[in-house]
Amino acid sequence: MTRPDGVRRLFRLADSTRSAARDVDDELRFHLETRVAELVARGVPRDEAEREAAREFGDVGAARAELAAMDRARLRHGARADWWSGWRQDLRYAVRALTRQPGFTATVLLTIALSVGANGAIFSALDAALLRPLPYREPDRLVALWQTSATTRTDKSNTTYPNLLDWRRESTSFVGIAGYHSNRMVLSRDERPRVVWTGKTSANFFEVLGVRPAVGRLFAEGEDAVGAPRVVVLAHDLWRREFDADPRIVGRSVRLDGASYTVVGVLPADFQFSRVGAAEVWVPFDRGASMRENRGGGWFDSIARLKPGVTIERAGEEMRAIAASLAHRYPDPDADVSVLVTPLRDELTGNVRPMLLVLFGAAGLVLLVALANVASLLLVRGASRARELAVRASLGAGRGRIVRQLLTESLLLSLVGGVLALVVANASVRALVAAIPPQRLLTMPYLAHVGLDARLVAYMLALSIVAGACFGVLPALRAARPRLGELLRQGARGSSVGGGVGRTRDALVVGELALTVILVSGAALFGRSLARLLAVDPGFRADRVLTAFIPLPRVEYAKPDRQRAFFLSLEERLRALPGVATVGLTSKLPLDPGNATSYRVEGEPEPAPGHAKETLFRVVTPSYFRTLGIQLVRGTVFDAGLDSLRPRELMVSERFVREAFDDRDAVGRRLIIGSNTWTVVGIVRDVAVTRLDEPLRGAIYLPFARARPRWRCASRCARTATWRGSRRRCAASCTTSIRRSRCTRSSRWRAWCASPSRCSCAAIRSSS
């Protein structure tokens, strides 16, 4: 194969194919002719002398091939030596040239470090959330199962325990189906009780995920049955922090909600399951027999592992057929209920996917702007070096050698800038994670440990090399294009920029401006969206309000009367504190997804099975509305008394009135909830009960004193006259020998709901 002259000159190579063969042929011919001449001189006829010389020499073809191979190897070795020698020379010259211009070098290095570092920081988060395989065995076979209902307009809802058992029994697409949910429990150890996030699962949960324990074992079959011994699996962080990573922890007891649980194992350090947040303890679910038989209240999320060869589409078809069969057998609770099968990864990371993709796109635009900027600087620098390049060309340097020298300088800049970008990326990742509120970070545990690792270093190294080639190739080719006379004339004029260079630089500037306009426009749109989101009237006042979540131990507060008595007593103690204006209790704070219940307006016919109306509800004390500044529109606030002879009273929101009563006056009307009849005594303003960016939904408010609680926890809110000292006093009143709670400013709790938009907006505005 023949190389073009330019390529041979670039790498200082001879035409090894032809020259090596020609040299070998010449050498063999010389030896043969010499021997023939000797024989002829002795009197041997020439024809016979040629035959004798060929016979003595042997196989000429084999000798030719062997000698040609040796010659080619020598040429390749020499070419490699020349190639490396040339690169070392180019590298030394590049270092000298860049150190002679420290201002230019510092500007380019800073530009590369910031742009590549920002891109690497976003890639680190994107890699942790979306690209890395989930830390489970064969994660592509894991799916989530959701109930859907067209009647209630719910796309994804929890399932019931009976439905979960039916799915297990009738499906053939899955190796196993497991259920889980989460709540808070009180961990008591060494008189230091504290609230911990808890994952409550079916016994086969970890088996379905394919997780192996770091210490001990995980749940065994039957440990989620009614009356089974209480066992617990510890998260790795809790085991290391609270128990000093003691490998003999298995078999010891810990107290959760006042009950004794036996530790059977410890999860591996890399285990995460964001659907339950940063759960620190895991226990088999402990619902009683009545809840296990209840088909009307979903409280289980479900996951499953597909059998080998089964697709999600096939599994979805089978589950929809099973749901239709269950709706036929149990028309009351399961009418119009179907099943949705989705990849588990989408459920674990779906809430951050849009934000990370937007940030990665913005970082990519910033990188393009930086590349155009550096290319412009290199173009101007190349034009100012016209005389130097002319001298090198006049001394015999080919166009390829000049291009290689300039590319060496560009790659050197990109690699050094890439090393600096690692520092920028590490700091940016820490800042990105720190900008996420702790409550939000609980749902994104995969972001808690992002940082420098081998994947990020490899990505940034590759990105730096590609960036160096991108911003260096155009200036290098442009600088090597003019003829020698043009270079000499341009060098004689000093630092003037030629027309071609100027046009190229102008094109790069236009590209920079276009990309910058895109970034600024995106930042403006995000900023406007965030401003609108934060300007939404949530229906309550968050200023000077302290909130706390207070769970109660299971054993000591098993009876609803004891739970109610404790919370009402706590409310009185808090109200008596100096600086506290009002105190309220609620089952769920605003902007916290709440519970739903079915209802019927008195006088309306019984709904068809599966078509009952549903609404969100809160269980609150009368002072809750005044504490959060929720305006009473019409009627009165219900009474706080415990008198069972008084009529049951509740309050509703304005949107509920429109939904249930067609916007007619609802005061005095009656609602049937379960087996009880409640009278509407007041109407309050609509409150954002889920998220600020979602449409308002109707809600009802039941009195804390009359509603029968099914939980052992409540959130309390207190409006203070002065902030100083109030938080400490409120926290001290909430802290008892059986629990520890944390007070939070209500404004921070509201800001948490807007944190994804806030983070995206801040990052894009910083980029622009």
C-alpha cells in the first residue's frame, strides 16, 4: 500500500513496501551476479555459471521474503522512534511557547476548567441516577406494579394486601412479587430515643431485589405472618454509626416503638431504595388480620422480578387480565381497577430525570460556548505567530508538521485544564448536593455519595481530549493553510489578522452569541417559572411557624384514647410556652401527600361498586386553622370537645364544595363517611395539600377529638410571636423520655416543595 507524500513527510516514513522490496532485490541480485562473475572468470560458461550460482544460493524467494520482513521491521522501528522523538520535541516546544504567554495560558486553562468541570459535575449526578446499573441482581428484570382507576382518575396508586396475594398466586410472568411501604419508628437505645425512617416489607422483598446481606441474613419466609417473631435488618450506615460496625450484632435486640426486635442481618453498604427514602431499619410489615383482609384500602407499593425471557409488555397484558378477573369477583372494591407495569428504574429515578437532563444540556451548551471562545483565542494567537510559522516552513517544516505542533499545544492545554476541571467538578458536585434540601435528598440516596471516581475521571479525561481536538483543529488548519509568501508578508505586518482568520473568528463569535442567547433565554424561562411557583398562594401563612413530626411508641400508645390524650396534652403544654401564640395539631401538614377517604352526600343514592367519590382529608384540632392562617370563608370552626353525644362535625374546603355540592351552600349539609354521618359546619379556603405546581384538590377536615385515629403520629405547628428562643423551647417541650422530634421552620418546609425547580433554575442561571 502506498502512502501519500504528505503523510510520509508528516511521520518521516519511507515507502516501506516498495523500498524494502527493492533493496532486497538489489542485494540478492548483487550477490548472484558476483558469484556468476567469479565462475565465469574460472572459465565456466555463463549459462552454467548462473545455474550453479542459483543452486548454491538456495531458495531465492524464501530469502527475499525473510530479508524483506527484516527490512520492514527495521523501518517500522525507525519510524516509531522518529515519531516519538518528534512528539517529545513538539511537547517541549509547546511547554516553552505556552509559558512565554502566561496571560493567554491562564485564560484558556480557566475557561476549560470551568466548562469541563461543570459538565463533569452534572455527569456525575446523571451517571449515579440514570446510567449506573441499579445495585441489585439483574436490575433490568425488576418492575413496579401499580393499580390504576379511570373512575377515580388515578394513574398510579397503592394496592391492598389481598390483591398482592392474588397477583402472586395467579401471575406466571414473575419470579416473585413483593410489597413495601415506609413510615417512621422510634429507635430507643441507651436512653437516646430518636426517630428513624423505616421500610416495612413482605418477607420476600430482598429476595425479589436480589440483595445479599453484609452480615447475618435477611428476612425468611413467614416472618411477615401475623404473630411471627419481630425481626429487624439494619442499614449499613446505622450499623456503623450506632453499633460501631460490630459483626456480632446478629441476635441482639433493639427497641422500636417500645417493642423488642431481634437483629438478623445488616444490608450492604451500597444498598439503596429511594422509594422509601434513606431507611435506616427494615422490618417485616406488621399489619393486623383486619388490614390484611381489607380490599378497600391500598397501602402497599409493589415490585416484581420478571422471569427470564418475559417482556414488560407481556407481563402488563397478563396483569391487566388478572385485574379484570378480580374486578369481576370483587366488584365493590376492585371495579374499574387495572394494573400498570413499569420499569423499576423509572420509579426510583423518574423524579430527577428531567432536572438532570436539563442541567446536562445546559452544561453542554456552556461547553460549546467555551470551545468556541478558546478556538477564537487560538485563531488570534495563530495569526500573531505568522512570522514564526513562516520561518519554520522556510526551514523545511511541512504543513502536517506545523498542524501537529499546534495540535500538541491545544491538547496540552486541554489536558492541564482537565486536571484543574477535576477540582472544579468535585467542588461543584458537593455544592449541587448541598443545594438539595435534606428532606428531598432522602428520596435521592444515589446522589448522597456522588463525587470523583474512576468513571468520572475517565469521562473528563476523554472530554478534555475531545475538547482539545475540537477547539484546536480549526486554528491549526487555518494557521497552516497560507503559502509561504503569505505567511512572510503577514508576519512582516506584525499582529494584523488576515481576512480569512477574521472571518473564521467572526463566525465563532456569532456561534457563541447564539448559544449564549439560548442559555440566557432558558435561564429566564426557568426563573419566571420558579417565580410563579413561589408566588402561588398556598392558602396558608408560613411565617413564624414551627413544625415538628411526633411519632409515638407502639406498645405504650397502642390504644387510640392514649394517643389522643397525649397529643391534646402536648398541645396545651405548647400553648402555655412564652412566645407561642397558637398551636395546632394535624395528621398531615399542607404540601404533604395526604390520606383519601370515600364519602357520600346524604340523600344521594348508593354509588355503584368501585364508583364511590373520594377526597383528601386531614384530622386537625380547631386551632390548626388559626395557626396556619387558613381563612374561614363561611360557617364556624368545629368544637374541640370529646362529648360523644354531640353531632359529628367537620369542615370542608371551597373546592370540595364545588365538587360535592355543585358550589351550593354546604353549611348544614351532611356527609356519610364509612358508617358515620358528619355535619358540615364551616368552609375554609383551599390549601395546597400536595404540591405548589399541581391543581388544588378538595379536602375535608375532621376534628382530632372525635376522629378515630389509625396512626400513632401527628404533626404539630406553632405560630410564635418572636422567633428567638421559641424553637428551642418548643423542641424541649416535644422531647420526652420516649421520643425526640425536630422543629423546622414552615418556610423551609414550603421551600422544599419547590426545590427541584429551584435547583434547575439556579444551575442554568449560573451557567448563563
